[in-house]
Amino acid sequence: MLKEEIDLSLEVKKEILRQLFRGINYLHSQGIVHRDIKPDNIVFVKKLTSVSSSFDVDLRIIDFGLAYEHKEKTFKDWANIGTYNFMAPEVFDGLYSSKCDSWSCGIVAHILLLGSNPFRGFDKE
């Protein structure tokens, strides 16, 4: 997905992030927390190398193996679920909310816009 070195316009990058945040917003409105948002779990209908404008961007969020359906605003889960470099700090404490997905989307945005993960090197995978 975003790991490849592809020269994308700012317009295309903005569209990728817009669709990602809209997708996460929809999941949260349905009471679902993904809990593993990362570049590997974002795929595109059309290859990014053939994307010429923001109208060509069509992404999908995949891998709902760690997703959680919640009814409360916050919930407890003492298992550190997700990919360490993309996990929100409160996930490590075991008491978090759907906002943990927003943190992960921010990390994806950092990678997309700046080309690196701000927490690179902390991998425990």
C-alpha cells in the first residue's frame, strides 16, 4: 500500500486520507473499532502507480480480525492488540476508546506525507 516509494500529488494524498478518515468514521458510527489501522490494512481498487488524480483513488480498509464491537464510550482490554508502531498510548494502559483508530490514522498520515513512521524502531513484531 503506502510502503512503496510512489510519487503522489498532494491532492491524491489528501484524498487517500479523506477516504481513510471517512471509513473509520463510518465504522465508529456502527459501533466498531478496527484496532489495527496500518498501511498493510489499507488497499486500493486501482494501483497507486496508475492513479493520476484524486478521482482515481478508491481505498478499502481490510483485516477486521482484531475489530471490536463496543457499546460503551471506553472499554477495557488488557491485551495489547494491534501493531505497536501504530497503537495509541492508551491501548498500552488497557482502557481506551474508538479514538485509538484516529491515532493510528494519524500515524498513517505521517507516513503518507513525510515518508516515515515517527515511531520506527519500536517494533515488537
